[in-house]
Amino acid sequence: MTVRPRKHIHLAAHFPGVNNTTVWTDTRSKSQIDFASFEHLARTAERGLFDFFFLAEGLRLREHKGRIHDLDVVGRPESLTVLSALAAVTERLGLAATVNATFNEPYELARRLATLDHLSGGRAAWNVVTSPDAFTGENFRRGGYLERADRYTRAAEFVATARELWDSWTPDGLPRPFAHRGRHFDIAGEFTVPRSPQGHPVVIQAGDSGEGREFAASAADVIFTRHGTLEAGREFYADVKGRLARYGRAPEDLKIMPGVTFVLGDTAAEAQERAAEIRRQQISPQNAILTLEQIWGVDLSSYDPDGPLPDIDPEPESTLVQGRVRVGDPLAVAEKWRTLSREKGLSIRQTVIEASGRQSFIGTPEAVAAELDEFVRTDAADGFILVPHLTPGGLDEFVDRVVPLLQERGVFRTEYTGTTLRSHLGLPEPVWKG
């Protein structure tokens, strides 16, 4: 009988962004733009031997009822600039930037990513995202020109073109001319940056749609997913891994890492109490109404957060809230929330807390370590991207209390054994295709 080797857990740290994960009212919450905040979280992640540090992107300040949303973070610094600075204060930690494939061009972005890979000694990663909305496009010359159906075809060609550019230098350091002729890009010339230390920067993709899963199976090294429950994780894992073979890829060529949150306590009861308090802080009365307006698409400011849900139907085509992703079918989500509210006798705020403010892993450090291990051992994930609820110190407790327990279980590294992000993730260096 063949004994399956113990799967090791991959961990990454997400710098908290614009959503209501962060508890802004906590006195320990600090600046979202000062370099000290980025440095603190990155150093903590490296102390915890994490694979990489992950930055989101915001190309436009989000609006609510035609005004800048006043519950959001103030300022969204450019990711690659921040990560270039972090490369100087870290040694092994991977550095992952979210950069939009809709409003950038392959030559310039490939050059910036290759530069970061050289500066960091092979630790760069690119989280590929797309944008179909004209609201974000107003910040750019081309505007919202890209049809939704075209966003993944452009992204796929963008990634393929970037890889052609990275391969235009030979492994022994000789530049060669490149030429790409495609539907979205027609470029030729010579790339200015030699082949980087890990061959290509690691490509991350975030997307749960059928198109997104197929794109990840064909082109990504890591997929960042929302599936945080065990059952949903297993279904997603099996589906995406099952798509790899038709692209000539093995299951281990793509790492699946859901974004998750956590709350620790000395006892299970204490952890649950802390989690409930955090949820109340994350979903203030004002945030509860905002969340509902995202789904309903209408002004609900006259509704009492401690009262019942609206009995009117959502407006699916509403532009009341701009710059936020409306997840799922609003009519279906509204009906699901109404059912939850009726069954449990919940107010608007209580329903939002119950439906959208829940932490993924809650318990003692021992319980959380065991649950993380179970997810990976039973193929619900290859690892996790941790999103702390405090900036910048929200990761400290996990590194101090959970990481040692994962190491004792033999499922997490006790030291870095390589220098590049590909080595941390167990990904092969890409074969040169010059």
C-alpha cells in the first residue's frame, strides 16, 4: 500500500485593504499608507517563514451615492513601488503585487515585474486581475472600452505576452528581439531586462467564475479564492485541479490558496466571544446599511439597522455604489438573507453580521492549527492567504502561537530552504522558450 506523503501548508499574508475586514476603531489600527505599516506586517510574515506578502490594488476611490465612500481607507499606494521598498528590508519573503491587466500594457508591466524580481533576488509575483467597468476606466485614456466577455481573453494574452518578453533573454544573458502579434497586442522590439532569478515572476490569479478557473488552470501558478469552508474548498480544489491536465500541467503546478481570517483565544469560548466582538466592530450600523445597499442597489438610509430587512426587491442594474464588486445575483442574495432573517429573527445589522462578517478559523491556537492542517490534508486547499483584522499588528499573534504548532505537526517549514518564491511554493523554474 502506497502511503501518501504529508502535505505541507503554504502561508501568505494579505495587507488589509478597503473592505470591512479591518477594525478601524481599534486603537491598535495604524496607517494604511505609512511605510512602517507595510514593513511591520512584512517582517512579521518573514519571521513566520511565510511564502509571500500580498498587496491588493485600487485604481479608483470607491463611491457611494455619488460621493467618495467615507468608510474606506484613505489612499491606495501603488503596489510595485511599495514592494520594491520592502525588498530592501526583507530577505526571503515573496512579494506579490496585484496589477490590473485591463489598464496596463505588457511591455511596461513585464519590465517592472522583472525589475522587482532582480531587486529581490527572485521573490516577485504578479496577481493578475481584470476590470470590465467604465467607472474605473474613467481614470484611463481608453476608458471603459473593454467588454466583460473580453476581460479574460485580454488577460490570457497579456500573461502570454509578458512571458514571451521574459523569455526574450537567454538563460546565459543574451538579449534577442521579440515580436508578438495578437488580437489585443501588436508589439515588437527588444526587452531591456535580463531573464530574472526565478525565470519568470510567479503568476497569481483571483477568480471563481468558470472563466476564471479555466484561466488559472491554463496560466497561473497560484489561485486566490474565496472558498473558505471545508466542503466548498474540496469542490473548488477538485474542479480546478481537474482542469490542469488538458494544458499539460500536473496538479502540483498550481497552488490553491483561499483568503481566510482567524481569531484566537485561550479557550474555545473566549475565541468565539472575541470573534463576535470583532464582527460587531467590523459591521457597524452604518456599514450594515451600506452592505445592504450594495445588494439592493437603492438608498436605504431611512431604514433602522436594528429593524427588519427591506421588503422591496433589489435593482440589479443600479449604480448607487461604484467601484465595488457585487457578488452573485442580487435577487437571489436578498432572498437568501430574508430567509436567514426570518428563521433566526435577525435585524438588518444582525443579518449582515451573520451572513458576511464571519471569521474563517476561530478557536484556540491548537484547534486552528489542526483545522488548517485538515483543510490541506484533505485537499480543500494547498495553503492560505491570511487577512488579519488589524493593521499592521494583526498577524503577530498567529505567527507567535499557531506557526510553532504547525511546525510541531511537521506540516510547515522550520526554516527557508530556498531563496526564491518559486522554491518556497515548490514550483519548478519555467522552461526557457526562447
